[in-house]
Amino acid sequence: MCGPAALPIIAAGLAAAGSITGGLAANAQAKFQAKIADRNADMEREAGQQEMENTREAALDHYRKVGQLKGAQRARAAAGGVSVDMGTAQWVQDDTEMLGREDANRIYKQGAQNVRGHDIQASNYTGQASASRQAGTMALIKSGFDAGSSILSGANQYNKMKSGT
């Protein structure tokens, strides 16, 4: 059986083990959080790519509709016996083209804003992952210092008990 002088050494060993175990657990948790944040960043980047594709598709669809409208305008003008390449009929088609370009520009601007939002969120997740990894490293370092402090404190108490002071 251990004498009373050994109790500070045992207590210090248990405290050191507890500190190290806590540091390992905190590091594991931080690594897990970093992994999730990395995955979220990847998903945001994928969403940004999909948004760009959706924007292109929306613009192409819009251009198709503008083309159909212009074709219908030309057909109506021609059916009414009006020249389609000059005068009012041409002005209507020109206005349709101008408004179609303005609308397409809005589609692209909105798509760019959406992509920008995904890029910002991906960057935020990447930063979060980095911070989590750093927190895990710091938890390990702190647990090492705490364990060392516990051992030194226990050794000091042991020396005091052994010398009778």
C-alpha cells in the first residue's frame, strides 16, 4: 500500500491524465467541426456552380422567348400588309430587342449576386474550418501545459510532505 506521501503524486498523475484526455477529446471535436465546415464550403461552391448554370439557362430561355415574340410581331405585321423591315414594325421589334437585353442583363446580375453569396458563405465555412483546426491544436497544447503543471504541483507537494514542512 502507498504511504500518505505518495498521494500527491497519484493525484497529480490523475489530474495530468484528465487534462490530456480532455485535450484529446477537444481536439477530436474540433477536427470533426472542421471536417463539417469543409464539407459545407464544398457544398456552397457546388451551389455557386449550379447557380451559374441556372443563370445561363434562364438567360437562354429568355432569349428564346424574345425571339419568339419578335417572330410573332413580324408575322402579325406581315399578315397586316405592313413592311416588317422599316417603320413602326421595325421600331416595335427594336424596342422588343432592347427590353429583352435589359431583362437578360437583370437575369445575369441577379445570378452574379447569388453566386457571390455562395462564394462568401464558402469562404466563411473555410475560415470556420481553419479556426476549428486551430482550436483543436490549442486544446492539445493547453492540455500538455495543464498536465505538466499538475505533475509539477504534485512533485512540489510530495517534496514538502517528504521533508516534513
